[in-house]
Amino acid sequence: MSRMLPVLYHSWFSPPSEKARWALDHHRVPHVRRVHMPIVGEPALRLRTGRWTGRLTVPVLVVDGRVLGDSLDIARYADEVGQGSPLFPREYEQEIQEWVQRSEVLVSAGRVLVSARIARSPAALLETLPVALRRTGVVADRMGRMGMELFARKYGLRDEAPALAEATMRSVLDVLRNTLRDGRKTLLGRFTFADIAMAATLQGVRPVDHPAIQLGPATREAWTDPVLASAYPEVLAWRDALYAQRPAASAPSRPNRMVAS
């Protein structure tokens, strides 16, 4: 009996999803990708994962009856079964964990600012919806706003002030910039998951121009923080250089037919 390929549920705009995609691509792990649409896609995702309660987010990798619901777990799985250089060399385990934690702080703070910019942009709100729903005018606008409202509740974004979020992002970006001052190409002297974690998370400063990140123009603008982007050009240059070497996708993405067009 042929073995079923792992299935990755992901979103184009989610830095955690990009961490998982990049790790799978780095190791050339055969798998199937399905694009998850926020809010409207949650019932289908719960059905496929068997997770009926609690917060459910992507990325999610379903493999051999297991559900890996975290980019770190997915990357470790790729390290176990894939080919190529390891992303988690034992001698750098502690340092990788520290950079992963910093990336999570950065993405959480960035989420506050990005969601606020999307909420102010009718065009970006429209791009959060499946294509088939974007032509419904006022209904589409209301659905987009309702989706962002639910997103804000899901992550408790109302409780965080934009000024605090920006200060938090700057604190992490300062650590990254100081680490890169000696001109190093990778954070730990060799390419590891630490580089993937931080490079993918910098999307909340300015999205990279790369096929791995497929964003609509309004969404790309909403994800861009002009102030932070101008303050940390060397950090973005480091990220862009890593992406110039990022391998092509090891699996095509297909919409989840139950939830997307």
C-alpha cells in the first residue's frame, strides 16, 4: 500500500507558516500543501485535524495520523526525515531556541501593528477573503471586518497598545542588528533554523520580494512598517540575502476546496 504524503495547511501571510514551508523546502520533504483561509476555513481544518476545541492556527502538518501544529515541530520533523544539512545541530540547540523565542516575540508584536493597518485598509480587508467572495460588495467588506474582529479576539490584540508593540519589535530588532554587525551571513556561523525563524518573521517589518511570499498589493502594503523598515535596512538586507538562496517550493500549493476559491 502506498504511503500518503504529509499535508501542510498554511497561509501565505503567516510568518509561522513560512518557517514551516522553508524548513520542508530546505530538506526537500515530499508533501502536499493546502492554503488555509482564516475564519471561514476553521471548521474544515478542525475536521481534518480532529481538534475540536481550543485555538487552532496554521501551520499544521498532518503526517501518519499525527498532527504537528507548530512551525518548530514541523521543522524538527523535516530535520528527521529530510535530506541536506541539519537545521538543528546539537551544538547550537540552546542558541536556536533563543532565536526562536525572539522570533515569536517579534511576530506577536508585529501582529498588533499589521492587524491595525489591515483594518484601516478596505483593499487589504478584501484580500483576506476567498476570491469568490470579493465580488459581493458591502457583504465582502462586512465579512472582512468581521474576520479581523474575530482575529483580534483570537489573539487578544485589543489588550496591546501599538506603541508598546513597536517598542517590543525594536528591542528584538536591535539584538538582531547587533548580532549581525560583524558581517556574518548566518546567525550561528552556519545556516540553521535560527536564520529561518528570524528571516521569516521580518515580514512584519517589510515583506520580502520572493515567490515564497505571495501577497496581494494591499496586503503587502499593510504588512510594511515604513518607520521600522527605514530604521533597520541592514537587517532587511541580511534577510534578503538569505532569501536569495532559499530553495524553491518542494510542493505546489492548492486551495482548500472546502473553504477557498
